[in-house]
Amino acid sequence: MLFCGSSGAIDVLEQLLIDIKETDKIAAVVVLHRKVDVRDHLAQYLNNKTQMKVSTMEHGQKMEAGNVYLVPAGYHCILEKNMTLSLDLSEKVMFSRPSADVSLESFSYHLKDKLVAVIASGANADGANGVKWVKKRGGTVIIQDPEEAFAKSMPCAAIKALDKVDQITTSKKMYTTVEKYF
């Protein structure tokens, strides 16, 4: 699962991780727009909320079920052919690094129909181009209902970019929606 969001997405992510019970089926990578110069305690905080192991991603790390990998602020995340995660310092996309678009395109290239992409609350259109790649390559796109999102721009842009969204759901129903695809 590739979870992407910005303003207001941490609450959605927290609820999703709390609800995950079958941790042996899921590896999750989290792309959140965050400030680089702020001390980050998000992994530690989320570790206390879920049965999964939450950590800040490291360059060259292999994805394994039962783990949540937070992409560090200031880096893009790319999935390599051998299923390892790479950190990338290329240009910002939509004023963001990490960028949902960069990760969605990369993950969809290697995972194809096995990718479940979640687009949550966010204040820009990052992810709208990436979800097109996910759908083109057979993956699943689940989007937080913009009506409940703290910032509607990301979910609305993703919905607008696609002819057909697999699911639009609330944060409280996010896991039961995601779980259908694993």
C-alpha cells in the first residue's frame, strides 16, 4: 500500500493503522508532505497506535509485510526493480519532496495490479498525475472523501484526474475498503 497525503492526512493515516489487524499481508509506504527542519517524532507516535512496525525509511531498505515506512521529509521515494526503497533528491514536484506523483509512478511501474494507492487530505494537486499511472498499470486507487478531508485539494484533484476511481471512502471506513484488495 502506498499512502499519500498532506495537510490533515496524519489523522487519516492514524485511523487506518489502528484498524489494521492482519499485519502479515501489508507493507505500507507513507508519503506525507512535511517540513524538513522540524524534529520528527511521527514514527514513534504511530508505533504506539498500530500492531505494525513503523519506521522512517532508509535508502536501500527492502519492503516487508508488517512494516510501515515513512518517507523522510526532503526526499522522494522510488521503488526499485528488486523491491528496495530508494531515496531521491531530484527536483520538487508540486512544491513537494517527497512527492506523491513521483512515488505513485515508480511504485505502479513495478507493482502494477498489486499496488493499492490511498490519497488522503492535502492542500495541493500532488498525486493527480500519479493516480493516472496507477490505473493505467492496473493498480487500485482509494481516495478519502473530499467532504470529510481537512484539505480537499489532493482528493479532489485525484478524483478529477481519473475516469473511474475504485473507491471513495471516509477515514473511518478506510481500512475495510483497503482490506478488500489484499
